[in-house]
Amino acid sequence: QVQLVESGGGLVQPGGSLRLACAASGFSFSIFIMSWYRQAPGKERELVATITAGGDGATYADSVKGRFTISRDNAKSMLYLQMNSLKPEDTAVYSCVRRWAGGDYWGQGTQVTVSS
């Protein structure tokens, strides 16, 4: 069955970096657009970044542009989010999402906490 398993979250100080990973299985990873979303307590869910199926194009939320980089390894069915210059407002649960017109599929999420 389809599975998306995120890892790499944790506690980091402001200005620090984290790299999130999402292991995909149960489907043809290389043909799907993939995204990272985040949701902080009491806030609306936010689309953080999206990458094309081939990995040759990406878009970012204005709030993370220049600090975060989305990437993928289709040979390994892996999605990544490199997060640099982290701020307290980046604290949230981050989820990887398989995008499809017939319905998105979500991973369970990983907590990222930015605090001193």
C-alpha cells in the first residue's frame, strides 16, 4: 500500500539547519509531483514547497524562499527538505504529500521545533 514516512525533525536553535526526509513506497514515486506542507498549532496549513515529478522545477512559499530547498531522488523514492536559517516561526509539523488530481496522499508528519 501507499506509504509516506517522514523523518529528520527535532529541536533546533534559531539560525540552525535541519534536513527532512520522506521515504515513499507502494507507488511509482517518479511520476508524481510532491510537496511539503506544514501546520503550526492554531494556524492554517501552509504549502511550503512543491517539486516536479522529474525534479527539474520547484516552487516555494514566500515565507521560506531563499532558506529552504526541496529535492528528490527518484531512484531511491525519497523526498527531501533542506531547511536553513531556521526561525521560531518555522515551528510546525511538516508533512510530505503526494499530489494528484484524484486526491492527495499525506504522510504522518514530523515535528520541527525552533527554539533557544
